[in-house]
Amino acid sequence: LEQLKKIDEITRLRKKKAEYLLKRLTKLSSKLILPQVTEGTDPNWHIFAIRVPRLVRDKVIEGLRSFGIEASFHYLPLHSSAMGRKLGWKRGDFPVSEEIASTLIRLPLHPSLKKSEMDYLVAALGKIL
């Protein structure tokens, strides 16, 4: 409930941080896919996820962690979950979801993130990629 009292400020700060990260990460756009904000949308940036080639995703996550940056894969397709398998879904049933899931990396983004921390994250990603 306390967070809801501050939702406008939290959202404003998250947007500001996301815009800064997007601007800084543009220089790496040949090596990763950045989130796209389409016209007419207004994301709240509760998640900041980038995409990298499937074969390097886990190595990039490990590399970020070696720099002290907590990053993780983010998305497990529902059909791949225990319940999805129990309901009869199997690998290959939703190949687009599986491909996207295998390339996503969730980066830290919170209202108190400092520019110096975001610059450090971008520099670390540049070294890893």
C-alpha cells in the first residue's frame, strides 16, 4: 500500500531511468535488441529487458553478475512450465515464445538507480558483448 501512495513518482523515475538506459544502450544496438516504445504507448517500465542471441544469453548474464550486476532471464513460456507440461503442451508448440524467452535478459531498473550505476551497467555490457 505504501508503494501505491508513491506510484506516480515511482513511475516517473522509472521512465526517466529507462529513457537514459535506452539512450546509452543505443551504441550497442548492433549486438542486442532494445525494448521498443511504440507511438501511443506509455510503459511503466516495471521491467527493462533486452534481447541477445540465444547462444550467448547465459554467458551475458554470467558476465553481468561477474561485474556485480544482478541480471536474470525473465520469461518462461507458460507451456514450458510444470503445469503447461502437465496439461500436455510440449517444446515446439509455441516456437516464437520459446525463441523470445531464450534471448531475454532482465536488467536492473528501479527508481533509486543512479546514473553512475547505469553507466557502469552499459560499460559492463559493452565489455561482455
